[in-house]
Amino acid sequence: MNHILDGKIALITGGSSGIGREIARLFVAHGARVHIIGRNVNRLEETRAGTDSPSAVDIHSLDLASGPDLDAFIASFRQSRDRLDILVNNAGVFGFAPLAEVTPEEYDRMMDVNLRAVLRLTQGVLPLLRAAGAGAIVNIASTLAYMPVPRCGVYAMSKAGLVMLTRSLAMEHAAEGIRCNVISPGVVDTPVFETLMPPHQAAAHLAAMARQHPLQRVGHVSDIARAALFLASEDAAWITGVNLPVDGGISLT
């Protein structure tokens, strides 16, 4: 295997399952040292154990919705590191509700994790990315950022904001050699669906959604992880400010 991330240091949020877990696994397989953030220590340990080199993975238990906890993490991380090559903002929370019924608590939770924490963490590690000389930021948004779906309005708002945050960061930090790109997945088979509905309903929902994608399947976590690997690597050295749909063609419909 061509280890295209040899010697790189990466920080990945939402690393305890799904897309974040697969990104961590793939980055380690390509030679990176990886720090993963998540709320559940046991699941973070499972991610670490599932990589080719568990000793190359450091875990950090953290709720990104907590401003004080995030600030404390940033301070500790900056004190213990002299550089960071790659930041992947993958963590996100999802909820179903008509906009007319969204509570302030639901709104705050989605915005806090999906958008505010991304900005705050990015601000916090920018000195480390600058120190790397050619840092890469990869954000994970959603096709819902530009394809509205009923009952997903606040989530869509947060992801639309993330797309523009990405483009703004790309513009502001290009001269420093820091690239920032965003991936917009279509429907991906991850454990999140079983947190929203019983397993049999989740399976039926995914089967129905597969038929709505022109490529006639939902995404696998590996589809998104491979795109993240490309954007984080030197293969994408002249790419910044891009919103890359990895969506089985659903944005064509």
C-alpha cells in the first residue's frame, strides 16, 4: 500500500463510529498518527482496536456541545503538540422535526455540534496547522445542505452553514498553505439510523433510499473515507474551497 499520509498527524471528530471510525481506520492504514474525539470512551477504544496500528491512535472523550470542555481540550491539545497536519470535522447530530415544532434545545444542540464546534475547534488548532506549513481541513456536510427535505430543516441549516464556513476558511487561509474542503454525502449506512428508529425500520428506510440514488445503493462509510483521504493528502494539493458531493448521484435528481 502507498502510505500517502506517512508522518502526518490528524485530528478527527466523531471518531467513535460510522464515517469517523472508517476515516480513522483508513488514515492509520496510510501512515498517519490519529487523534479521535467522541463522547463514548468504549466506542473510541473499539475504533482504536480496529485499526492496523492501535498504538498510532490517541482517543479523547469530549462532548463538542460543551463550550468549556471544548476550550479545555483545545488548550491541552495545543500545549502537547507542535503541529497538526489534518483536521477532519466529522461529528454531527441529527434530528427529525418540522420547523414549526423545533424546540430551542433541539436547535441549539444541532447548531452547537454541527457548526459552532467546527468553527471553535478550527480556530483553536489553526496555529498548529500553520506550523505544519501545509495543513488540510476536511469538513463533512450533507446533500441536505442544498436539497431540503421535510422535517430536516435545522440539520440542513447547520450543514449549509458548514459549506459556507468551509469556503470562507479556504479563502482566508489559502495564503498560509491551509486548504479547506467539504464533503457532502448522500444517504450513508451508519449506526445513526438505529438511534432514530427500530432496526427493521432502519433497514426498510435504507432500502427505500437506495432506490432514490441513481447508482441504486446507499453509501458505505468507506465511500466517504476514501474521499476524505484524497482531500487530506498531497494528491489534492491544488484543491481548496471545494464542496464534493459523494452521494450516488442523488444531487442530480
